[in-house]
Amino acid sequence: MKMLKEKSNLTYEDIEEETTIQISSIKNIFSGKRDGTLLRLTVILMAMGAEPDVAYHVIDKSGVRIDMANEEHLLCRFIINTMHADTMENILYYIKLAGFTI
């Protein structure tokens, strides 16, 4: 994730602004001090412009397993597979529309 952050040229503050996730939570997720939810991790990856293969690689390395019976996990797969090139505004709108919060 740190390499992806460097490649994206985004600061933690930029990611916070794009995702509405508190900067302390973002830093904790990056440092491994706190496991974020798959949805938070997905949103952060999308803010950094991760392509699907990179996003799934990071998720796999994080130890999170995608549960196909979990609606939030299905939403994350949808975002990664079909919305990865979309704007954060649209991604956040879709998450809200689906009834989830970050």
C-alpha cells in the first residue's frame, strides 16, 4: 500500500479528503496497527487509483478474505471490478445508495 501511495502522489490528507475516512484511521490502516474493514480498504485503494489486480493483491496481503456471502464484500468486488476508474464522488455515492457507510 505504501508503494501505491507513493506512486499516486497523494498525502494522507489528500486521501482523507477524497474518502471522508479520518486521517488517524488511514494512518493506522497503512501502518498495520488497525485492520480496516474491507470497504474502507477498498475505498482507500480506489482513491489511490489502484487497478483491480493491484487492489486484490493488497487485499490478499492484508489478510482480509472476501466472503461471497457478505453483501459488503460483494459491494467491494463490484467497486473494484467496475468502478475503479470512476470518480470518488460516484463511488461514495454508490456506497451510500447501497446502504453502507465507510
